[in-house]
Amino acid sequence: MNLTKNFNREEFDCSDGSEMPIEVQLNIAELAVQLEIIRSHFNAPITINSAYRSLEHNRKIGSNDTSQHVLGKAADIVVKGYTPDEVADAIEFLISTGLLKEGGVGRYNTFTHYDIRGTRARWNYKTI
């Protein structure tokens, strides 16, 4: 099922095959719209490494229970042709101009985390 021009719901599914609750589906729909803005900014495809995670799966991978992924409000993404820092910097720019919803931006070695929590949160877990 298409959520936006370039994203379908299956891209946001939990990798353990868990059913996505309806309230999570609503958050995923909003997240997809925001990711579409990022995609348009770069004019490049986005790969979603991880979006919705069931609480069980989230615990299994060592993440905390308050993760925005459990709510369907977060995605770990890679934009084709751009580094994670370039993606994070662009998200910061888009938020600052009001084009993108305020939320969490996390910097990692191989991907960028973006979430739509509605409040500012920033972290850098890069090791190189």
C-alpha cells in the first residue's frame, strides 16, 4: 500500500514480521510524508533500514523501551549518494526553515536517524 509517491507501508514494517498496530500505522503515515520532504530535498532515493519495531524486537536489538521506533515515529535512513552527516545536516536545515517537523536527529556511521516526536533531540553515536 502506497503512503506517498515514493514510500509504501511495507518499507516501514518490523523486520520480525510483527503486526503493526493501527495507532502505529497513523504515525507511519505522518513519518512517510516527512521522509518525502527529505527525498525531494535531495532528489535521491531513500532506503529505510529500520522504522517500526515491535517492543520485543526493539529489546532484542538492545534499544530502550522509549524508542520512537516502537511508536512508528522514527526511521533510520540512507540517502543514495549522500553521507549520513550530509543527510543529518540537511534535516537540520529543513527543520530550521519550518519545512520539516521538529524531532530527533541521530548521527551514526552508516545511517541517519530521524523521528517526528515533535520536540528537539540530538545525538551523535558515530565512532569514526
